[in-house]
Amino acid sequence: MAFQPPYSPSLFRKRDTASGASVVAIDNKIEQAMDLVKNHLMYAVREEVEILKEQIRELVEKNSQLERENTLLKTLASPEQLEKFQSRLSPEEPVPESPRAPEAPDGSAV
């Protein structure tokens, strides 16, 4: 007769097939719970991504609007106003070149 350790897996299976079935049932319930958690997290992440995409769209739109306003204001500003504004900027910020305001036939800026 061959020696078999008292707690070998084959001995466990032979001794307690009913508990083996309950282990499988517990494993199935754990797997179902994990799937439920995964599905819930995926849904929450998708929802958050949609919210963030909408915020990005709004911010891009607002940024474009502010850039247009900035360009218009620079176009309409007098050279003295631009110089005064540029002197207030911190030295770390680069100042983009602003286009000169087109002049009307009477010599005034448009």
C-alpha cells in the first residue's frame, strides 16, 4: 500500500464531494459579484469620461471665444494702451506680437 498524506487533494475530494460542490457554488457567486463590481465601475468610469469630454468641449469653446476677443481688443487698442498693458505683464510671460490696427481713410484706427 502506497503512502498518502492525510490532506492530499485527491483524498479531500474523495472524502467531501458535497463540500466540493458548495466550493464551486461559492466560487460562482464570487465571480458574479466581481463581474457586477466590474460592470458598475465601468459604467461609472464611462459616465465620468462623458462629463469630462463635455467640460473639455466647453473649455475649448470658451478659450476660442476669449482668443477672438483678445485679438479684437489688441487690434482696437492704441499703441500707448498696448505698451501700458505689456509693461504690466510679468517678465516670464512672452508677449505675442499684436497686429497693428488698420487705419481708416480719415487716419483714425478702426
